[in-house]
Amino acid sequence: MIAHARFRLVPLVAVLVLAARSSPAQRVEVTGFGLVAGPRSAVLHEGVRETVEGVWLGAVLEVKVGRVLVSGTGLRGTLDPVANAVRRDGGEQGVLVRFEPRAGFGVEAMYTARAFRSAVGYQRWDILGVGAWVSVPLGDPALRAHARASYLPAVRVSGQPSPNVALAAEVGASATPRGTPLQIRLTYRFERFDFPGQPTARLEEFDRIALEVGYRMRR
Amino acid sequence: MGFALAAMLTREATGQDARNLLRLGSQAYDFGEYRMAAPLLAAGLNPAAGPRDSLWVASLHRLVHVLIEDRKDSLAAIWARWAARTHPGLVVDTLDFPPAVQDAFALAGASIAAGEGGRAGDTLTETSWEWARRPGEVTQGALRIERSGVPMSTFVEGVGPLAGEDAQPLAPGTYTIVASAPGYFRTRVKREVLPGVTTVLRFRLRGLSTKALGFLYVGSAPWGAVQLDGERVGYTPVAAGPLAAGPHRLRIERVGYAPFDTVITVGRDQRLRLGTIRLTTAGGGGAGASGPAAEAPTPDAFARAVAALEATETERAVELLRQLVATPATARPNVQLRLAVAHWSLGLFDSAGVHFQAAISADPFTRLDPETFNPDLLTFLSAARRTTRAVGVRAPTDTALAPDRERWPISVAVTRPGTLRIRLAGPAPNGHDTLVASARVDSTITLPLSLLGRDRAAIAAGTYRLSVEWSDSAGRAAASTLALEVSEQLADTLRHEAAPPDSLYRLEVRLGPPSRAGLVRGVGFGVGASVIPLLLANGRLRSADGRAATVGVALSLGGVAGYFLGRSRQPLPQNIAYNRALRSDWETRNRAIAAANEQRRGVLLVRVRIVSPP
């Protein structure tokens, strides 16, 4: 299924890359973020609810060329048990490509690899998604709000069947202090995965609050 | 027939007495020969030559009618006013003469009845008229004051002082004559001057010792017309103006300014000094008096004198000014002008005239500011200018110029119209005398003089003497000289002008109203963030999430901040254009300076320095 999903995303990525290449007089903007996140994972399986949460640290590198943005993310940290779970280490890497046909609106594709390791085993998630992104100013151009809705058509989890429902949403605020190259973002992301199963379905959620402080360079 | 009548009447008029002239004039009037009738009637109306009977009254009506028909309305009005003043019981003939004649007499009567000032003086002033011996077309009249034993000085408002007992030629009209003498009330009367007639006045001034009196001193800035108990007494400044002891209503008024009204009470022999009243423009704040305390103490005697004048301590100011005049080094025109004003305010018109003449002799450029000095003083100065013979020269004291492109400007002031001849002699000791300019001048003129010699090269360095000679058609002449030092000088480059300071610029944008859209978006996204876990989660896993709410609150706060911070900036095109023009003008000036510097680099200039002013 992952292979099929990748096949479907190829044209979209190609369009994005071509669009980026064809834009004349492109301005390149590179922003590096330091990131502190508070992830939480909740699982409901056979009536038992497991919850872990913790703190992850990471970085984001965004390169924007004209109307195309490519972003890479890396995070690593631990998740401590809140209910019925064991402590585990976790991390994720991701890449996102966004094309903005008009200012404040974009369509994007993303790939995320997330992994957990604990005393009971190792689990890896490969997530491929497409979505839309909007960003609006909050009165002052230095203050913006953004929202993202994603459909995750190709999700592979080791040791599990692929989910039949996989969705994600994100809302955040950003501030760009005037006269400085800094940018501060606060985001909340929520992912829902419903796995088929007998006699009961396995339900998982992964959400994360993140504070990012970035430094922007323009060329 | 008209020509025949005219010839006959002209023949008969010669040597006729006034009664016959009136009859002949009336005949000419009846035949419609108005041009012939007017001089006959005017000559026959001499009140000293016959009774003021029906013929005289009818002739007066005919003369007024003839003048109106001849489109000489103003002259008709003067005759009507003269008649109303000299013959107050005159009955206007409304049957035989058209309404225009009746209107002229009605207006004249109203004008006289309105008082126009000087009623008290009228009763004490004898008036007589010296009629021309022969009728004829005359346009000028005259005014003469017969002196009595009192050393009196007189002036005519708008004309100037009347000197001696000579008749002062005047255009026909109504004039205000002011007579003043120390120890007497100042008297002001209005009289008509008729064409071909000399109006003779004999003032009988009322002595001050006849009743209990006080003395008023008041000035104003700017000058104003003074009324005491509703009667106009002249212009400010007034010094030692006698008035009966007791309360009086004082008003100082000036067009465009709020009148100053007050009630003063003056005691016997009291010298009431009100200082200088500051008149305020109509609608402005109240007027106030300034006394000597308002003047900053200064060791300068002239400043002390001016302060004394401001405080209406006129006699002390005169003393201080006289001391200054006695010192040649300080005998400046300003001192003479202040002395003239002080004497005028004291009613010493002859002395005022003398000091005005001295001021003009010291500096023919002397002028009085019409805003500060009243019309009578301006008239005095004009009259003094006419009777003074002087030439003044002004030139830049130290200047450098390129003689092939630029000229050296000198200003010349004269007191009478005439011809100027300007000569440059030098360089000393063997230089010759050259006529460099000549011109007609009425009052002042600025002449740009060339500093090129006959060979079209700049005049040689050295000492020169510039003489300005004035002469008029009557053979009168005056001259003034300047000693100059001419040298060569390399041109300096000009410094570039500094950029306009920020304070001169105007705001280019205006903040608009707070951003309601930002607030709505922030709250909307905040709510969205808060409800994501509720909307998106599976029902069995759903739970309240504080982190989503945290982001939601942050977004809402961002919206609130954007509401206040995100006020739109609306450009102000007028201010933007103004700032652009300011910058552009500055750049243009600096470009001009740069261009001038480019031309000046290496240019040899002629420097002219005045060594001794006239």
C-alpha cells in the first residue's frame, strides 16, 4: 500500500519541483528552527487505554524557493508512561514539500518516519500524507496563524495492519519580531489512526505541542 | 445763441461785484450754459460780499446743480458742506431743483450734524474766506492760519504742519485742522477748502487755567484713534492731553482690532499715565497696559528713552532723547524720530517737524512703519521730506563679485524727485573721475553699477570715491560720497546646504482603525485549535486536552494583540508630496550650489569694501 501511495505522490512532487524551477527571479529563504515538543501517544485496545507522553527536542530546516517550500524535521526524546504503559524512547524524521499557488495558501505532501523503542520491543511508523495549508495575518503582519489538514493515505506500522482511518490536523501561531531575523512558532498537531481488528478495533492518537524558535536567512 | 451769451457774459463779468456775478451766473444757468455759469456763481457766492438772501441761496443751489450735471459730484458735495457749515439755517429748495441737489444738501447737513468732531473748537474759531478777485477755472484752494498772540502750532490731518502765516495750497475738500499751544486746550476743527478760495482760520484757544484740569497720557500698540466721552480727540500717543477733572469714558479703536474701552477718573493737576495699551485683533484676548516694569533694565540711554515713551512718561523720554541728540556720536535718525513723535504727542507740532527734518537729513532712507505710527505722523514725515534736501546712499559694506557677470548694487534715497549722477573717482591718488550712472529718481532707487573699466576689464585695485549728486529742475542740488576700497580676491566655494531637519518633514501615514479582522481570525483559529481533539478524535479516546487549549489561547491572544497593533497605515498623499518637494528643493539648491562652485573655481573676484560711509 505504501508502494501504491508513493506512486500516487510522484506526480504531485514532480509538479511542485517543476513549479519551483520555473519561477523567475526566485528568492531563497532559509530558516533553521530549534524545537521543543511535548508529544503524547494514546492507544485504546481491547478496552485498555495506554498513554505515554514526554519531551522531545529537535530541529527543523526550511528552504523556501519562490513559491515552493521544502522542510526537514528531526526529533528525539523519551515518552514516559501515564497509564498502563512502559517507558520508551522515540523520535521521528520527516520531510515536507509545499507549493503555494497564492500567498497564504498551499498544498503539500509529507513523509514522516517515526519510531519507538522500549523494553518490550521496537515499532516503526512510515507515514505518507497530502494536505492543505493556510496562513493568515492577525491584524499585524508580524503575527500570523496557520492551519493544516492532512489526509494520510499510506501509513505502515511494523507489526500492525495499515489503519483504515488516518487523519491529521495542525493549528499554530507565529510571530516575527520586526527588524529581527527571528521567528517564533507555537503549534499543536493531532493525528488519528483507526486500525481494523477483531474483535475490537485498535485506536491510536498521536498529538504534539511544539515551540519553535527560528533564525531566517534570505538571499 | 449760447456762444453769443457766453461772450456777452464774459465781457460783463470782468469787474463786476459779487451780486452781479450771481445774477449773470443765474442767467447762464437759465440758458443752460453750465460751463459759463459755474465760475460766475462760485465767484459770486463770497459771503463777505453781500447778504445771504434768496439770490445767494438760489445761486448756491444752481452751482451745486451745475457741478452735479458736470459730473463733479465731490466738488458739489464740498460746496454743499461749506454751505451747511456756514449757513446752518439753509432751507433746501425742493421745488425748483432735482432730487440730486436735494440729496447733496441732505448728505452735507447730515455730515455736519454728525459732528465729525471739533464742535467745541468750532465755536471759538473764526473763519473767513478770501475769494478770488476774478471768476475763472481754478482747481486749487488754500488754507491760511492767522496767528494770534499765542505761540501756536497747527497741522492739517493728511497734509502736514502749517508753517507761518503763508497760505497752504490745497485741493478742494474738507480738512481737519488741529491747533495746539502750551497752556491751552488743543483745538480741532473741520473746514472746507473751496476752489479759488483761501479759507482763513483764526483760533482762539481756551486757556487751561480756566477750570480744574488733569492731564492724560496714553499710547497704544498699534496706533489707534482716541475718543474721550464719545468725541474724537486724535490718535495715540497722547501726552499731557488736558481734560476736566472727573470721570471720563476713554476709547481707543482701530479697524481690525478690538476697541479698548475704559472709564478713567482724573484729579485736579493729576498726570494720569495709562502706559501703552496693547490692542488685540478682533476676537482675540483682552487689551492690557504695559508700564515701565515691563521693560527690561538696560544701560542703553536710547532704550531707557524708548521705555519711558512706552510708559507714557513723555517728558522724561524727551529729556533723555535730547541728551542723546547733544552727543554727536549718538545723533542717530532713530533718536530724532522718537523725539519727533514725543513732541507730536505733546502737541508741539513745529518741534515735531524740526525733528522729522533732522531724522531725514541724517538718513534720507528714514521710513515709518504705518502699523506702528499713526497717519498724522506719516503725514508729518512726508511733509518734512518735502522740505528737506538730502541724498542718502547705501551699499553692501563688504562684498565680492565677478565683474564680468555681476554688478555692484547701490541704493539711493532722495527727498524730492530729480536726477542722479553717480561718479567713481580713483584709484587714488592719480585716478580719474568717471560718470558710471545717471538716472531719474522720485524717492528711492537701486542701481546696479558695473565694475568694468573702459577696456572691459575689472577696475584696478585701490581706493575710490563714489559720489552721488542729485539735482532738480529748480536748480537745487545735494550730494553724498562713499570711500571704497577695491581689491582682488579668489572666489570661495559655497558650502553645501544641510539636509532639512526631520522636524520639517510631515507624517506620511496615518494609523487606521484597529484590525477587527485580526481579532476574529485569532479567536477563530484559537477555537479551532481547542476543538481539534474533540472533533478529530475517535469518540472512545476523546478527552479534554490542555495543550490544544494552550495553543488556542495563544492564538486568541495573538488576535487580540493584532487588533491593537495591526492598525492599517493609510498613506497621506499630500504629506508625501510635501516631503518629496522638500527633498527635491533641497537637492535642487545643492545642485545649484555645486554648479556655482564649479563656475567659481579659480575665478578672480573684485572685493568692494566701504571704508567710510557718508
